[in-house]
Amino acid sequence: MPELSVVIIAQDSEQRAVLQVLVEGTSVARVVETCASYPAVVSDPVLRRVQSAHPEVVLVDVPSDHHALALRAIEVIHQEMSGAAVFAVGSMAQPQIIVSAMRSGAREFIERPTTTTDLLEAFVRLTTAQRKVDREGPRGKVFTVVNAKGGSGATTVAVNLALALQSAHGHTALVDIAPLGHAALHMNLKPPFTVADAIRNLHRLDSSLLESFMTRHNGGLQLLAGATTPVLVEPATAEFARLFDLLVGHFRYVVVDASSRVDATTRLVCNLSETVLLVAYADVASLWSATRIQQYLGETGARDRVRLVLNRFRKIAGFSEADAEAAAGAKLLWKIPNQYFAVSAAIDRGVPLMQQTYSEIARSFTGLAACLTENDIDVKRKAWSLFKTV
């Protein structure tokens, strides 16, 4: 592994000194500059100092009592130094700061107090991911599917959307974080491992070990299964953040079945998502619930990514799509036709709707997958290619 150049930014002099010793102790990185203040604007002299050092990693300390300045610095550095990876160092006990740091552009969020091992693992993940990017392209996208209320069909949507993405693009994962996972049943799979197993092994998790915890469907889709029994103690949100950092480095698309789970973990995953699909029926109770779920997710910044998916849709006289959007407080993305008996039979047999290629509802999921990926550069390039390549 080549030696990485690192800049450290921390207001506290003791923390700067500790971080420098830890970085040097990894034996794979060296400190090329330290700064005692956070750059707040593009014209800030501190930013120019950081840029002139040409670092591959910028380590930003995020103190609990002055986190706003650090988060702004991460945003500025990320915008102005696209070639450098920003690592945030802060308390894992504050999940919303973790989310804000990652949304601002931090690639890693490392526990404070930090250890040499923590930094070494982060540096290794960075170089591994860089090699993968050079070989295969940018990091993957996350699409999270959430029920407006119980039984709205989030798992059906998640399973068939994931299969549609796998069929069209490959390299797709389905992750079941529901309180009680049903995705495996929909595909007639019997996973030996679950999300909990992956999280228990985060300290040594790499791409190969991650795949060993996943169950492959015959169409190539890989499932990280949900809990088979109710869990008494849930993993920390920070652990989910680290798991998803690895997932998007390994897969092109990651579909998350949150089902009816509504908690801090769901909010964190939604904040890491490209799009959040809020699945509802076109009835009063479902749309009323959709409003509340959308407001809850929006409290941490996911509001702009929430899109309404109307399941079992049928036209209702006097009720328009605009009425549904107004009632749910979210823009309508897609409508899935009402084929209740076909859906029930598919679940009972463990044969997903996407395997019924010529059905109307299968075509609907194919269209949803195309809608979500239509702006991806490589998808556009493929669509306009004159000759197909193998």
C-alpha cells in the first residue's frame, strides 16, 4: 500500500498532536500539514494552505461543542478539493452529526478518541475503494423503500425493484433492515447469515467477507437478509453507516427494504440514499400516514429525496395525482397497478413478479428501475451506443 499524504485540521492543539502521532503510527501515511482553524469560505487562507500541501486525505476533527464550523469546513474542502478524501473524527454517540458530516462530503467518520487501528483500517478502505473506482467507476447509489403504514407493500417493491436493477445493470444488492425480514421469503431463499452477522464483523469486514454474508438469488441479485427473530438490542446507527459505506463501494446499486421500520437507523439510511421510495395506497389512512413518515424523515434532511410510490393503484373518480401528492406531502414518482392476486401468489410461491417477465406489473417495476437510473451517465452512454459489446 503506497504512503498517503495527510493534512490534519483541529482547533485543539492536544488533539492535533495526538492525531499526528496516530497517523504516523499507521506506517502507511505521513502528515504534510496541520491547521488550527477551519476554512469557512473558498477564499480562506487556511484552505489555500491545505491545497498547497496536495494531500490525499484531510483529517477534520469534529468537536461536539463546535461541530458547525467543522462541518462547514468539510463542505468547503469537499467542494474545492475533489481529489482529496475527507475523514471526519468525532463522537459516534451523535448520529445526526455523523449524517451531516457524510452529507457534507466526509468519506469516513472515525470514532473519537481514535486509535492507530481505526485510522489504518480507514486508510486501507480508501486505497481499496480507489482501486475499485479506477477499475469499475464511481461509488454506488442507495434506494430505500419505506412503508407509509404496515402492509403497504414496501418489501414487494424493494424485492422487484432490486431484481429489475440487477437484470438491467448487474452489481445490485438488496439489504433487508426490517424489524422482521421478509425479503428472503419473497425470493424463496434460506440465508445462513443476516445483516446482524455483517455488523458483528465490521472490524474485519472487506468486500470478500461481505459477499460471504450475502445470499445470491438465481438472477444474480445478492441479498443481505434481515432478522429472522425480533432483535432485543439493535446495532448502533454508526455501525450501519460503516456497513453502507462498504456496500456502496462494492455494488453499483443498493436497494434497502426498511419496510415499516421507523427509527434513527431508517433516518440515517434514508439520508445516505439517492431516493427514498415511500410506498402508500391511495386511501385516506395510508396518505395520512405517509405525511407523518415524510415529516419524520425530513427532520434530518431527507425530505427532498422522498418520493411517493402509489401501490395497487387504480383510478378513483374525483381524486387526482395532485391530490395524492398534496395529501402525502411528497412528489409522486410511480404508480404500480392493482394486481392483488398476482402479488399474493408470487409471495406464497416465492417467485417474484419480476420473474413473470411478460406481466403488466413486472413491466411496471422495470419502468421504475429505468426512471431511477435515467440520469446515470453510464446508463445514458449505454442507451446511445451504436454497437453492443459483450
